[in-house]
Amino acid sequence: MIRRILEKRLSELFIHRTMVSLCAAIGLIWAGHSQADMDWRATLNDPEASIENRVAAAFEGMAKDDCFDGGEDTADCPRRRFTLSPSHADSDLIGRESVLIVDVLPPAVEYLRYRNRILGAYQVTPDHSIAELPIVFDLPETSGEIITGLASSMPIPSEALAVLLPEMNRRYGDHIPVASAHGTAVFSIFADLAPGQPIVLLDNNLLTFNQSDKQLFCSIPDHPERLVVLRQRAQRFAEELRDLMTEHNVRYVNASFGYTIETVRGPWQSVCGTEVPPTHVLRSILETYRPIFEALFSTPGVITAHAALASPNDLDAPFDQPGSEFPNRLRVGSLGHNDANIPATGTGAAPTNWNPVPPDPNDSDIWVNAGCTALGECRVIRPLSLSTRYGMGRSVFPLPQSSFVTPIALAQIIDLRNRRPFRDRQFDDSLIDDLIIALTGACTDTCRHFDPLLHGQAERFRNDFKPERELAGLWYDPQRNGHGLEIQRFGAAHAGLLYTFGDDGKPEWLWLDMERYGGTLYGSFVHIRNDGTAVDLVPTEEPVGQFTITFEANEYAAACPDASGPRAAFNWSIGNETGIWCLQPLLVNGSQSLPNANGLWWNGAEDSGWGFGRYANEVTEFRVIYTYDEDGSPIWVFGQTALGQDQFDLLYPGGYCRTCSSMPLTLQSAGAFEGAVDSPSNTPSSDVSIWLDHWQRIGIRPERLSD
């Protein structure tokens, strides 16, 4: 998703393919013009605009909609048809590992808010085929534009839009249909939990025989041979379900439903109007559904999270029992506990005050805590919640049932998949086995009871790590003086550089082509050469290694056993070299940076491929120039002076290799930097000049690149 945005901005703003991540930053800064300069619709639909600006644009749109502002007669007010179709899905999501939600999923306006992630919506037909499910709404024009405009390739958490709800409801609440169903709740719980995963919807309302073909269903006691027809129908659905999984690369399924003998017995009298058949007949009808559950639980390379059932009679719930018959299924039970004492790794035995304490532990593979008791009493921190109307805002959902914690468990599996060592592996049955082992094998006893909400393990997008401005700037390992990282924010994305020394002790820098997952930045190092003149840069991309930078306490603890304060673990490999460094912020004179004093600057698209960082506190200003030597290799030089001075003497550092023992740096005069670069408009108030022996820029007006 982030990469697609980077490539889009690349084609518009940048010359060189090597600067993909840098291009994203440029695009995000470019998108930050004032609201007065842009139509509210353009800002609303711009995935690179800040969430704050897009929310402001939505308010502006509503303020201009005089027709829907408390008027009683809205018959002539502008309406428009809004739909959900595969054409709305972001192109970079096509082919990604997708999530299939199988449930009662009637058309809901909420789906429009996430339509960029929904690869398709389908339904079961009366003959047990799979067909497209039309999602079409005629809405007040502005309301529809706001809802669909916030279907963003840069995902927006639903609670970030909660501020819009009162005004949306006041103006449009009576004019927008409301759909409420079991599957709508499941979708609303899951949608924010795995924002990088595309979604496929399958409405199974007609999957049961009593709803799809009442006459055939009711005829079985007198015509048992027709069980073959039921089985054939189930088989048809199973085959088309597997085809659907293949078409959309479905690797995860949320099945918050199940069929037991009550699926057959419960509706019998109201549907058939006859006496309920004997148990053996009911079980024979139930057995004809088997191909469906074989497709859900035994399709190679697909894992299904299944809402578990405590069944007093296993013969009456054959598809809910443990065993090798359904190898790719994770049965998820609900645990109602509003305290916060379940460890992150899970625990084996359940204390007697937890609800429920299952009499038979085999009724479920794992038990997931909803943070609420069965009486609806929920803890304050991270209880089960779901997005509310239009996909805006979140609300506590005090129903600790297996149906509603199953998407939490599935999100936790997806979280594991997106981490090392699993994220680089092929998705097959072996990976599924290892994911389940990793989930349940982290505690001394077999882990069975989990609280992923409490520990942010299934909602990293919403509640875990968030890029903060305080994380931007220079980071270094105090044991590796002279080596470090420049990390900057560009809207919701990150990019940066590794400033370091080569084997010969010469300064060099590598571009960090990075993405973020939760509290971890990861990606590859890009070595950039200037093969042209100082004006006509022609960098070439040479990926030279991989890295992860994690700010999560459970991840950096091993690398930073004695450090305190802000820190991160930097795990890197470059060529044949590897290392793990404990990073800490490098603040000038140990002081926090001044507002607008910490950031990367560049000289525009016509002079791309180089730049400089500026950092200041109350007394000192520090600048690092990232440029090239006479041979075209990337180098860095730096300067430091009193705050408010416009003249910097630049120094060329000599150091030691990344795996060598630490030693003092040598410093040589390298040139000068002249001019002030800080101003409220993010452009210098005067010309800037940089003089190096082999490289110069005279009288330029650089622009701020990072946030």
C-alpha cells in the first residue's frame, strides 16, 4: 500500500527510480498545502494528505451542503449512487494475501468506507452457487463523497474519524440506511485490525438448506435418497468457495458461524410445519454439510479461525471437534475477564474466577479474552470494540462471545505472519502449523488463554506504535560513535538514511527504503551513486542489505539491556556484515529539538538525490550534508555552530568500519555552509550556499522535505 503511493508520486515528481521512499516524502509534503488552496473534495480524496486535513475537508463539505442542514423537505436535494465493486480496490492490494469473511453480511454503508480494501462482495444463491453481492446505495451526495473519500490507500483508523459522527448523523442520519447483522459486527470488529490485508466478503445467509430450498429440506424424512442432492449442493458450494479463494489469494478465513444439530432441528417446525424428525435423521442432514467445512478447514495454504462451540454431545457438533481431519483450523473460544493479568505470552490453566472456565478444554484450541465479563462489565483499557456507523468512531462491544473474538485471534495470526521469521516464507500448510505453534507455544505450559487486545497484539494499527514526531531525527548507538541513523516522518510514512563509514574509514551513507509494521520499520539499504555531473544526477540503485528498526519494548529489550529512555533495536546486514545496535536519540547538547528545527531539506525535483538535515536546540545548531565525492560515491559532512548563526564550517569525518572496534574520529576541513534554512513557510528566508572542494550549490532556495 505505501509502496504504491511512493511509486505514484515517483512518476509525478521524481526523475530517479532509486528515490522511491524519498518520493513519497515529497508527495506527502506537497499535499500539505492550506485548505484554502484546494477544493475540499481533492483534499478528502488525497491519500497523502494528513488525517487532520482530510477531516477538516469533510467538515468543509458538510458546511457547504445547505440542502441537508435540518430542512424538512429534502426531496430535491442532490443524491448520488455509490457502489462497491472490485474496481474500487487499490491496485497494489490485488494478489496480496487476503482475508475472507464468511457470515451473514447484508449490504451495509460501512463497506463503502473500506471499499479500497474489499476485493469483492459475494453471496450464496438458492442453488448453492456463489454470485456477486450488489452493494449499491443512493445517498445524499456529500455524505457519500465523505464516506467513500475516506476509503484510503493510506489507512485511516475509525476512531480518528469519530469527530465527524455527530455532524454526519445530524445532517444525514435519517437519509442513510442502517444494516445490522451478525456479520456486520464481525466486519466492524475486524476492519481496523489488519489494515494491510485486502478483504473478501461472502454472505452465507442462504447457505443453510432450510433457507435455500425449504421444500427439499422438509422432504428428507420421507425421501432419504434426497440426501444425495443436499450433499451435491454442499459440494457445489465447496468447489466454488475454493475457486473464490484461489481467485483472490485468500489465505485467512474468518468463520464466526458453525452448523450443529440445532441448525437442523431449530427451524424445523417453523419452516416445515411438521414434527421434528428423529435424531438420526437430523444428524444425516447435518452430515451433508461436510464438504463445506472441508473447504473451510482443509484447503491447503488457507487458515480458518472458527468460532468454537462448547458441545455437550460431540456427535451433534461433528464440525467443531478436534482432530487431524481439519488441519488448517484454529478454534477460538471466548473468555470474559475484565482484569489485566493475562501475560502477553498467554497462560495455560484458567483461574476459577474467569468466565467461562470450560469444563472440557478440548472445546476450543485457544480462548481469547474480550476484556468484558458476560454481564457486560468492561475494563477501561482495550476492551473488545467495533467501528460504529459509516466506519467512523469505535465503541465498546460488551458481548464476549466466540463469534466476536474470532476476528481478534485471526488478526493475531496475521500479525505473526507479518513478522520475522514468518513474513518471508511461502504461505503453505507448514507455515500454518508453525504460526499456530508460535501462538500457543510461548509459555511453559501449553498456552490456551490469551489477551491480544490488552497487549496490542491484534490491533497494532489502532493502539500500538504510532509514528511520533519525537522519534524523528538522528539516532545512534553510544558504543558506535559516528555511525547512526537519520529517521524522518513524511505524513504517515517514514524514510531515512544510515550515516556510517566504509571499510576504509571514509564516510558513506545508504538510503533506507523502508515500510512500517506496528512498532517496526523494516526494508532494504540502497546505495546511490552520482554517475553524472553535480547538476545532472543519475543515481543507480544497488540494494546492499536488509534492516529492521523496532521501538517495541519486547523486541528491543535484548539489544538494550541497560539503556533507559527512548531507544530502539537496529538489526542490520550489509553484504557479509551483520550487527545489532541499541539506538538512542542523538540530541544536540542533550536538549530537545526546537519546533521546526529537526528535519530533512532538499533542492527540488530538478536537483534530486542529495539533501541535508538540520537540528537545533536552545543554544546549538547542527547540520549534516548528504552528497557525493568526486568519484560519485555517497558521502556526508557536518557542521555545528551557535544557534542563530548562518555560517557553518563543514568537517569531513574519518572513522572506522561498522564491525570494527570503536575509535576516535578524525576531522578535516571540508568547506562551508552559508544561509538560514528555518522559516514558518518551510522555505529559507534567504539564499543558501554550500561550498565543498568538489561539489557546490550557490544561491539556492531549498525546501523542507520531512514533517
